[in-house]
Amino acid sequence: MARMGVTEVDENLLKFKALEELTLSANRIITVNSKNLPTSLKVLELCANQISDISALCVRPPPLIHLGLGSNKISFIGDYLTGDYWKK
């Protein structure tokens, strides 16, 4: 769903219980809440959006092996990218 004008990732995504890869690059997403992501997700590509805050993404995230956040406007990372938030 790259370049489709997507602005949010809502709870409807949870319908896809076996979803393992999701590419939402080059859209207009500002934030992603991990509660709206299927627990089966392994790859999440969010490059080239308008994400500035990743805190909602880091609360009980799915067990990702890849998280693409390049070319966003992230202003604060803090310790959100440590093992405290991203368990194996």
C-alpha cells in the first residue's frame, strides 16, 4: 500500500491475523499504535511518512524482525529502540 495516501493504521488491520509483512511507505501516516498491529507481523515498513513520535508503536509491539522508519520526521527516540520495548 505504498503511495496510496494512507493516513492512519487503525484496528481494521487486526482482521488479518496471519499478516507477516506490511509496507506502508510513502504515505501520510503520522503515528502508528502497536495495538492496531497483528501479533503475527514480522516486517513493518513505514519509510517516507510523516512519523515524528514512535512512542505509541513501542508499547507491546509485535515481534518484528524488521522495522523501516527511514525518511520520517522522528524528533525523539529516547530508549524506545532498546530491548526493554522490543522483546524477542
